[in-house]
Amino acid sequence: MIGGDRTSRSFNIEYRPDTFERVRGQVTIVTFMRGLIRRGQLCRNLAIFGPYGTGKTSLVRLYAKALNCAAPVNGSPCHDCRSCNSETSEGYGLFECDVGRVDAAKWVSEKLTYTIPRKNRVLFLDEVHLISERATAALLKILEEPPPNVSFCIATTNPSELNSAFVSRFNKFRVHALDPKDSVLLLEEVAARAGLAAERSALYLIAGKELGHPRSLLSKLEEIGAEHDHITLAVVKAFHDLEDLDQVRDYFLALSTGNAAEQGRVLSRWTASLRQQVDWIRLFLTATYFSEIRHSALLTDTLINTIEERSRIVHQFRSRLSLDASQLDAFWQRLMNHWQVFEEEQISLRLRRARFEYLANVNPRANEYSGGTPSAPPDAASALEAPPTRSGVEVSEFITLEDVRRVLNAVSFFAQHHGQLMNIAIDIDPFEISNSDDPAAVAAIDNFCLELERRCSSDLSGICVLEREAEGIVGRMVGHVSSEILNSVVHWCDEWNARNGTGRANCRTAESDGWRFHHREAFRLCAGYEDPDNTADSREVLRALQIPEKDFRQPRALAEPVRYFGRLREAAVRSACAYDMEPFSAFDESRPEMHRARWELKEFKRRIAEIARRRQKVEEIEDSLEGDTRREALAALQQNWIGPAGQSLRKRPWQ
């Protein structure tokens, strides 16, 4: 560090909370722990779940120190007594065990007989999800009748891996990543104590990059502070090489003035992939809509909120297009809605981006944004991309039977073609956003899915159904992510909850029976199917699909309620059906008994082998024949695959 209060210890150790008052963002567990101390320094068994670097160990150490403090102050350690000033954690009654490295049951037995000079002892098992079954069984017996003046504390990032009987012996708490406000307050406090001057916008950028993990926040502050006494936004941008923020800012500055030439120059120097560029565009639109147009306190993206020119950009759009406040709101919604349909292929993305630039650059008539239907663009522009339709079906404001068909076919296709099952389900309830209006709620849910996709680096495929309930609009998502990042997705949902205050994302992951989860969650998406003209028939369809009546829902009207992403997007599915390899559909062939018969993974092996065989046949013909002879050979080959009525001639799994 160049200046300030020099210390040989890392920020994470030097500025670890030494009182409960200094613990940020964990109100529930802090209140409980302080209450135990105030009521007579009571020992309790505590289980703390949460992402890495969120203060689980720090909380246990504070609790242990307060348990043996001679004169606690408002439930916190006094730091003046002999116990508080012990040189080792064992000196104030804390024993820590890394479960992954030792025999936990043997370690506990030894520590229970170990003589200590303190009244209370805390046995802390960290990373307890690594505990063996034998050790769990042994500890269950001890926990049935715990010794007096002993507190067992456990911590883990993966609570789903714990034995339920074992966990039931503990008071359970979940700690979260800090929201942006608490992250910045923590950074400001530590920067001041360390003698660092820091711009608030720079601290917001650090908070956005480190996702609210206190340990990561302080580590990053220390890294930057080692070279800079004055931490500015420019310093942090340079440290993280955040070129994308500058490019998305410059792009929207050019859009706001209608400067097509400058837009092209920005895109030519923007080195991110086209897909990444589109992600940044969508995030900018959503974050700016809430902060600058709706003037909401909701912080949808911390990184975007460090772009100081957002207000200027909105003002330039409004001034150039002569829009009042309501027209500006409608105009911005139109820009956001443009990206609700999302393609995989580069050419489709380029066309959609070109269409987006037309929408942003055109000088509209004021009545286009008065709440009615926007006027159509000139023929050349509209030819870039036709408005999305749902397989020729008229768009409904309810989940239709066609939607049910597509959802069930999609999850069945995913297992048949990729050999994978749905393994994660998330209910997204943006609470206060939903209670404001439809566009805000839909945008918030879409932004959640976009952030999650970005977090998974496109390793997420799934379906999201939006429904309007009595309390507002909610999203129900089911998807698949690789097992390597499944736990990090769960942690990210916890972090999103912490950042978004009243919004909630309730996450479930597949249990030991993956098929059961796959089917239950997929059919649950369809439980809101509603024919407004014949509710009785709707219910009969759901019963025929064996959906439990307790899951039936009656959502209100909401336009375009279903979204597909990842390898379930239409373009990706179409690509997977090359060589006339359409997936089998129990729904289309009226075989309801096959919906849950678990045949798809067996079909996966046959399907992959058949695709390889057909590809080889086609390549042999294309390599050896030319002209009409080649076309005739390919047509004859296709006749072996497709019947006269267009049906696949492959043998069905149920035949």
C-alpha cells in the first residue's frame, strides 16, 4: 500500500468484523447470536449455509468469543478481558475442524475431552458437506444429547449434500452475498480505515465485479490499493480491463443522437463477440429503464450503473425524438421488447441488431408511442426480420394447448438429443416490481434469465413461463446446467436475492431420482394451461397428463408467456433435427402413458448413432456424385427416412 495505515496482515484479516455491529447484511443470524449472548451466553447448535467468502467463519468466531467474554457489550465481545485477548482461538474456546482433511467423529471426541480454561467451548466443522456417512452417524448420537456448555457449529456452501436427520439437530441460517449498498458501505469503511481515498462509483464497480462477497471485496480493494492511494472509476476499469462498459456507453451515446456513422465505428472497435455485445445492450436497456425512466431504487446491474452518462443518453433520446415522459417509457419498452426473441446464429443476431438500430435511430411520429401499436417501418427495414410468430399459431394471452405441447416436446427432445435431464428449477417473483406494471415485471424476469445465462457462459438451457397471479407477475423456469456449475448457480440465486431486496428467486435442484425431478418440474410448467372459453376441458387435459390437482393454476391474461433459451431455442432445435431426425413425441402421437416412461435416454444412444450413420451416407453421396445424379440419390435416401405423409420411418421406442 502506498499510504495510509500500513499493516502486515491482509485486509480480510485486519478488517474482519470484531463486533456484531460491524457485520453487514446478515440481520437474522446476527440478531439470533446476540440474543443468545444477552440472555446469558447460551450455547446452541448452529448450521450456517451460504456462498464462499460471505462471513460464515467470522460469525462463528464472533459467537465463540462472545460466549466466553467476561463482560459482553450489547451482545458482542468486549475485547478487554483475558479471554477476548487470547492469542489463539482455542484460548477463547473455539476449535476449528476442516472436515475434508480429518476424521470428524474422532476429532469431536478428542475435543470434548480436551481441558480448556473457559466455561464454554465451540466445535466448528467447516465444509461439513465433506463429512463421511460413518462420521455423520457417530455425531448424530452425540447431538441427540449434547454435552453441557458445548456449541456445535457447522458451515457449508452445499447444504443439499447433508444428511437431513443430521441437519435437523441445528438451528439453520442462510447467509447471503451483500447487496450493492452494503458492499459499497463495507468498502468505504475499510478504505477509510486503511487511508485510501475512493470514488463511490469506483466502489460500485468493485462491488459489481465481486458479486457482494466480503472476502473478495476486501481482497480486490487491497490489490488496487497496493498501487493507488486514490481509487477512481478509471483506475478500477483499467484494473479489470472493462472495455465493454466504455463500448456500450459509446454505442448508446451514438444511438441517442442518431449518429449511424459513429455507431458503426463503435461496433468496429468493440472486440467482444456479437453474442456478448447483445448481452451488454440488453443489460444497459433494462438497468437504464429502471434507474433513469422509472426512477426506481431497484439496482438491476451494478456494472451498468457505473456508467455516469445514462441520464445524458436518455435526455438525448427524448430531445431528439420529441417525446414526453409516457412516450419515452413506451419507446424504451419497445427497444427492450425487441430482444425478447433471441437467436443463436450470427446472421440472425446481425439482422436483429440492425433492426434494433433502425428502431433507435428512426424519428417517430409522436403518436407511435402514445400506447397504441407502433407504426410499421419502411419495407427495406421490415424485411430484415419478420415479427416472431409461434409456429403460425395466433398469439394468445394464456398458456395454450400448443404451449403445453411445445414445453413437453422440448424437455423430451433435450433428453433424446443431448442425453441430459432438467436439473434445476427456479421460481422468480419480483414482488414490488410486479405490483407496479407488466412491462417492468416482465423486463425484471427477462433480465434475471439474461444475467443467469451470462453467469453460466451459455451453459444453461431451459424454459421460462411467465404468469400473472393475484399478487403480480411471476416467472417459473426449468432448465439444465452442467453438474460442475450447478452449485454456483444456486449460490448466484442467493446473491441475486440479496441484491434485489424484496425480489425472490427460489431455486430447487434435482434429487437422487433425476427422472422424477425432470418430469415433475416440466409438467409443473404446464399446470397453468387455461382455455378461457372452456375451463372444464383445460382441467381434463391436465388430469390426463397426470398433473396433481394441487398444482393447477388459473393465471390471468399475459401476452407471450413462454420463453426458450440455450439449446432449446427454436434455431438450436432446428439444427439438431438435421438429416430428418425429428425427435419422437409422446404428446403428438397420443401416448400419454409414455410421458413418464423414462425412454428418452435409451433413445439418445440410438439417435446419436443414427445421426452419425445418416451423416456418413450423405457425405458419401456428396463426395462421389454430382448434379442431377447427386440430387436423385439424396432424394432416394430421404425416402428411406420419411414416409409419404411426412412421418419419420424410425421405430418408436413404444413399438
